[in-house]
Amino acid sequence: MVVVDLNRSQDEIGLANFALNKIQRFEIDQLIDPILISDTNPEIKNMITSVAELAFLCLQYESEMRPTMNEVLDVLMGIQAGGGKQAYDSNRDFQSMNALPLPGTNDAVVLLKDFLPSPVSVTS
């Protein structure tokens, strides 16, 4: 799928809006690889639904409504471990999304403290 497709309806020209609309209408099958759709394994179907729910949160317009990358990673790891929707529900803490930053912390430190430096750098 292309990011901008002028052949789609007006409210679905952008890929993000297209995905949001399909998820809201429970038309997830139109977003994923047809091979996955044909899989009758209920665990796979639960995983697809959980990833779609996470994608829905990631596509929210307001940044405060979107999960952090750490939250996304935790949820995806839970889904991969076979937790499906249960992993999503237990890992998702909606209250933490609106938490204020700790006093005296630098935004850059808060955002980067859990990540190793990139192996590819433009300065080296």
C-alpha cells in the first residue's frame, strides 16, 4: 500500500486515515497480507486483532493519546509470546500516557535513557 493513494475515497487518501477507518469498521482483513487472513488458527487471529488495536492507538492524532515506543515494544513482545489480547490489556497502562515528566529531568534524557546509541551514526 502506498502512503498517499488518490484512487481511495477522500477520507482514506492518506494511509494512516485509511488504516484508522478500516480498524474502526472491523475491516482488518483489508490491511493485512491475504496469507494471514486464510489462517484459521485462532491464536493467529487474536494476534492480528491485538496488533490492529495497537496500531489504532499508534495512529491517534493527538500525541498524548499514542503509546510510547517502550509501551509498543512491551505490547508487541507480549503478543509475540502468545498473549494476544490479554498481553495487550495487561501491558497497556492508559494512566501512564498522561503522566507528567519527572521534575529536573531533561526531555532528551527521558526519551533516550532506555536506548543504546545507533550503530550507524552520521557523525562518525
